[in-house]
Amino acid sequence: MSLTASLILALEGPPADHEVVTDFEQAMLVGLVFIIMFGLGAGLTPRDFRSALRRPQGLIIGWVTQFGIMPFLAFLLVLGLILPLPAEYAAPVAVGALLMGSVPAGTTSNIFTFFSKGNLALSVMMTTNSTLWALIMTPLALLIYGSQLMPGGTDLQIPVENILVTLAILLVPVAVGMWIRSRNANIGAVMELMGGFFGLFFIVFLLVTWVPRNWRLLVITPWQVYLVAVFLGLLGITISYGIARGIKLHPANARTIGLETGIQNGPLAIAIILLSFDGNPRLGELLIVPALYSLFIVLVATVVTFYFRRANLAEEQKIPSLL
């Protein structure tokens, strides 16, 4: 059976009823991200953003890695690992992985950039920039790569309202946090610490809620799907960080670009699938790659963050400004 035939049969297969993310968890995650971004904003000043805009190399390179490397990397992973998969998993993995590689950066990247001693202002600007460009680049990437695997593409809908909500969750609390810092530096410092605390709580919340409820789905999922979910983020961070370092960007900017590129917006990918495949009998499998990615990217980014905090810090003390 050809790969295309397997994809078609898989999307028409028997139902799989898995509730990957509950409404309560979605509301809780939105609230946590809002608080976290508020705390991160309390650690920023307008000068940080002016500095990032004066040297736009990071934004340009981040755009290239975000919409150039990540979709192509997802396509290569699917192309290399899809053939050994059972037919019922082929199409869901292809759709989920391609979408996961094509969505913009997630707000979680700002949290890990903060913990990694990266350039937080650049991180926030890159997240905003990629979210805006996603209105064009995400459908384009799905059209280019999806047409190589499925006749007629995937017909995925890009929910503009979710893009706008993402921007609001990202920008409004950051602006409020910056305003409070400008009024009272001491309160701003407390808010910044609070954001860091809730950032850790955010990670724990994902681990203790999603994994226990979906353990059956995790057990029956083929190992190849895990490889796609793990390596998409890990390779994205590694390759983009290597490119940034190779062209002599400041190590803090290189860390930021790596994390911004490899940490994708999993909740947005889940929302797109729910809107595009509502009622599809394979909805559970369609959601498995974004769900697994969202789980493992937290673990991967945590390990990478510990590495980043230890690496090159002595060298950075000799660099007078972010280049």
C-alpha cells in the first residue's frame, strides 16, 4: 500500500475517543500564562526593546529558523518515520507533526528564555513576530509540505481568533508589568519573582494533570510517534542555536533564538486541529503529536535550560553588549 493510500485510510479509520486537554485545563493554562507573562513584563524596560530593534539580526534569523527550518524538519521526520507506522497512525502523525512544525512560537519559550538567562525582550518580540506571520506562513507551510504527503492538502483552518487571543495573552500582561515596574521598581521586582514561581508551577501542572489522565493513550502509542514529538523540539533548538552561534551572535541571543524556534505553540496547534477536524473519528490520534510535543518540550527545554545556564556564562562576562 502506498503512503498516500495509508494516509487516506487512516483518516477514515475507527474512532478513538481521547480527551487530550479538558476545558478546565485550557482555562487554567491561559490564566497561568497570563500571570507568568505579567511577571516577565515586570522585568523588562522600554530600553530592552529599543536595544533589540536597533540590532534586528535576531528577529530576522529567528523568522528564518521558525518558518524555514521547523516545517522542513517536521516534514523530514514524518517522511523518515511514517513508513514503519501502522496505517491507522500514519495520517494523524503526518498532520499533527506538520502542523506542529508550522505554528508560531509559544509563550512558554519566554519562560525558558528567562530561566536560561537569554534576551527576554528579543524573546517576546520574536514570539509576537512569529504569531503575526503565522497567519500567512502556517497555511503556506502546510500547503507546501502537506501536498507532498496528501492529495489536495489538509484543508486546515487557521483560527484567526486564536491568533488574536495569543497576542493578547502575550502582550497585555507584559505591558502592565512594564508599567508597574516604571512606577515602582520594588513592586516590579516582586512581580518578576512571582512570574518565575508560576513558571515552575506551570510545568508541574502539565505533568500532574495530563499524564495520569492519558496514560492509556501513551501506552498504546507507537514508539515512532514519540520520536517525532521529542526530536522536533530538540532538533529545532539545537539546529537554530548552532546557526546563531555560527554567525557569531551574542550567546544570550543565540540561546533565545534556539528556544524560540524549538518551542512551538502546542495549544494553538491543538485548537487548529479541533476546529479543522471536529467530528473526525481519528481526532484522538490527530491530537497525539501536539499533545506529546507539548509534554516533552517542557522536559527537553528544562534540560536545555540547565545546559544553557552553565555554558558560556564566563565568556559572556567579557562581551559588553548584546550583538
